[in-house]
Amino acid sequence: MGVLHFGPARCPSRESPDEAVRILLDRRYTALEIDFEGGFWMDYPWAERLGELAADAGIVLSVHAPIAGFMGHLERDKKFRMAVGMLDHSAGIATACGAELVVFHPGFLLGREREAALDALVDQLQELRERLDGKGRAVPFGIEIMGRVRELGSAEDVFHVAARLAWIRPVLDFAHLHAVTDGGFTGVDPFAGVLEIADGILEPGAPFHVHFSDIAFANRNETKHLPYGEGTLRADPLGEALARFERPATVISESPDEASSQAILSALASKLAASPAAGASSSKRRAKGTASASRPRSRRN
């Protein structure tokens, strides 16, 4: 397969970018998703310094926008304007630190038929893109597969939106998929099937963006992330499925504890090392760690 990057869904330190990158390297991580789900805590100089250090260390970055930062609103009211501002600012931080993409949630049905909700989501995303283009913040966005079976955000919804908008990438949350299929992701083929659809949508060279953790669920809805091993979702079949593709992958651990993230990393590394392309992938990883990157900077407005 292509290069694998792996890391946590939360920045390990908010004291300084230097400390954050030091911890990531100590833990053998090569990816980080910046956690803005609960609100923004990082300013532009912090982001720029983090981006410089991460590039030098071979760590790829992504940004998770605030939970309330979704499109597809019924009314263009205060909540809608706040959501636009959140996604705009997330894109600004992503541009400043050179992040691969901004992850966001797809929103809600809000009493509409699914087709109408998806059309509203696409229309408002197109308007958002025009705004970001004008500010030099036109980074890729990633729409996340959600973990509630009767809401917007199924795999089909996510692939539908990503197929309609070239700058939107699917974010493959396998914990959520395991929940909504009532524990259906226990073998290699379900993982490979989802990856195959995403592979047909993504532009050449763009990595799979994966969220992973063990998960508790009831009635085909997620309830909470679990320490690895307490549920029924395992990383081994994901590793085997990823090995079938040449596309690179960024896997973000949403586990609630460090030991779980390390266990997932070890499981993935073991399966990928056993794949026929392991030697080539290892060489690419070493090259990735030493390559310099040119990263655009956003303005603070």
C-alpha cells in the first residue's frame, strides 16, 4: 500500500507546538488531528509554528471543526452564520498549519426527506467554498460518516456528497460503521468494500482519511468510544484491507486512552509489514520524514 500515517484525535499538549510535536514523536506518531470539536483554542502563530515543526518531523495534520460547524441548515439564521464562521476559521487554521483537510460533520435531517437535506448541504457547501476561495483558504474538507442509523451521515450520504463536490473527501469512521451495522466490521471484506468506494471517489494521490477506535453501540447507534479490546472492532482487518490499495492513508485514533492508540498502531503496523508492498512503503515513509514541504499561510481575518 501507500504510506501510512497514524496519530491521535487530540493534540497531546496545548502548552506549545514544540512540546506537542515532541510528545507525538516520542509516541511514534506521524499524524495529528487538531481537536476543535469543543471550540477553538489555537491562534494563528501557534498553528504556523506547529505546521513548521510537523513538516520537519514528517507528521501530517488535519483539523476537526467544531461540532456546531455543519452546513445544510433549514434557515440562514444566527446558527447558520455561526456555523459558516466556524468552518471559515477552521479553514484558516488549516491553511496556516498546512493541514491535509478540515473534518466536519454532515448535520441533520431536520424533518426533511434525505434527498432534500443532502441538496441543502451541497448548496451551502458550494457557497462556503466561494467564501473560502476569496480568502485563500480553499483547503480540502472531509465529511465524516456518522454513527446514528436514522440521521444524516450514512456512508451512502457521505459518498454522495463527496462525489458531487470535488473538494470534499469522505472521512471513513469505522467505529461508526461498526455501530450502524450492528457489529458488521469483523472481517477484511467490509473494510475493503468501503475503501474501494472511497478509492473510486478520491482524486489521485489523496490519502484515505480514517477514524478508528473500539466502540460501544445499541440499536445500531453508537454510545461511546471504548478502550481497545473491550468491544468487537479490531484494527487487524483494517490493516489487511489497506494493504490491498496503493493509496496512502491517514488513520486517526479516537480511542479514550493512550494504551489503546498504541495497540491499534501496533496491529496496523504488523499487518502492513506482512503485506507484499511493505518494503516499498517503508522506503516511502523514510522519504516522507525528510522531505521539506511548502505550506501556505492564511491571514488573520
